[in-house]
Amino acid sequence: MKIDWAALGSVFGVSLVATVALVALFTLGIAGLSRHERATQRGGSDAAAVTGAYACFAACAAAVAYGIYLIVA
């Protein structure tokens, strides 16, 4: 049995990058909602923070859905 180390390395690299990207997007989404909450407590509204947060969450959902599609297909 021969292990293709290059293919294994590329799979590891892609999964690492995808994991870091998903965590970063989710963190940005939570930070955006937190920013909006702080603005609301001060009596203002930060609609851009909410829009950005939901865009980050949508990108996370799309990436996960695409990954599931790749596994099933």
C-alpha cells in the first residue's frame, strides 16, 4: 500500500483553510451582532453591523451546504 503524501497534504491544507475561514466568518458575525446590541443600548442603531453579521452567517451556511453537497455527490 502506497500513500500519496501530496494528495493527503492538499486535503489537509484545504480542510484547515476551510475550518479557519468558517470560524473567522462566524466570529465576525457574532461581533457584528454584538456591535449592534451595544449601539441599541446607547439609543442608536447600526444597521450595517446587522447586515454584515447576517452576510457572514449566510456565507457560513453556504459553505457548509456546499461541503455537504460535495460529500453526497
